[in-house]
Amino acid sequence: MPIITSNPANAVFSTKIICGECGYFYGRKTLHSTSEKHRKVVWYCNRRYDGEEKCSTPSISEPDIEKYYLIALERLLSDKESHIADCNAKLNNESALAQLKEDRFQAEITLETLMTDIQALVQENARKSQDQQKYREKFNKLVERIDKQKTLIADLKAEELKMVGMREKLNRFIEALARCEGVMEFTEQDWGDLVKCVVVKPDTLTFEFKDNSKIEVAIQP
Ligand SMILES: [Zn+2]
């Protein structure tokens, strides 16, 4: 029986390999043998040695992950042009990004106006005596609108960042496809730019790529 130790090293497969049964990430373990020569690094479901119900998904060695990745990559490259065309179609949303920026710009102008209004209200109240209940009502309404406006701006910014991130991801994906053409080897950079995750089932590995395409590879006996 091998001794199992967790290996905390931040490897390139971390948070990329998912158990198809429980949905947890696979973790990296070093299986020690009596001789250092037979030391083996494997990945398996983090819940495998956890609790009552154990997953039946298999452990995979690092050379096997690379081997199956190259099989999936070869299939991905055989249909390279259509993957690139799909990415380019998604990248053709420059106008949507410009619209988001414009919406945020307008929302920021509205916020500035509201800030000016509330300052004027406070100054006016300091200058002359007036019904304080009415003043409070006006003040609270403005505060409420300012809060809403700030939330709107934060949401628009988040959406903008998401879209920019998606565009960068797709551009890197296209570049990696071009790099891999005719060079069938495992590199950490290509793996990182191409692979979103790998879902492991008892007999298959499904590679989900960054363009959302999926390729299923059978585990060889
Ligand atoms: Zn599991």
C-alpha cells in the first residue's frame, strides 16, 4: 500500500481537473514507493478519501493527463478554422463594448448631477430656516438615488471588465491554436491558454476549451 502525501505545490493542473461525480476539484498527491525511482504524482478527486460515499472516478497520472490532452488538442486542431471563426464572431462585439462604456459615462454624469443637487440642498438648509421634515424627505430621496446610481455604475463596470476579459481570453485562445499547429507537445502556456477545465468520468475525460467547445477522450485501459 503506497503512502499518500498531499503536495501543496501549485501545479498547472490545479483547479482545472473536476470530478464528474461530485463536482469537486482533483487534487495532487505523491505516491511514495519504497524506492524513490517509483515515486509517482497522481491527481484524483479530493473527496476520494473523504466521508462515506466515495467517488468512483479514477486517479490520473500527470503523463496521462498530458497524453489525453494531446489527443483532445489534435482533434481541436483538426477543426481549427471553424473554432477560430466562432471566436472571431464573438469578438465582433466591439459596438457592444462601446455601448457599455457610453452607458457608464452617462451614468457617471447623472451621479455628478445628483451630488451637486445634494450639496446645494445641504447648503440651502444651512442658509435659511425651513421645514426640517420636508428637508429630510428631500435629502433621503437624493441619498437613495445616489446609492442606486453608484450600484448601476459598479454593475456597468463589472460587465465591462467581464467583456474585456472574455475578449482577452478568446484572443489568447486563437494565438495558442496558431502556436500549436504542427507542434504536438505539452506546454504549460498552451495548456493555460487553451483549457478551461477537464471533467473526469470513470471511462472518459472531457476537455472543455476556452472557446467553450468540448472534446471527450476515452480513457485507455
Ligand atoms: Zn468526486
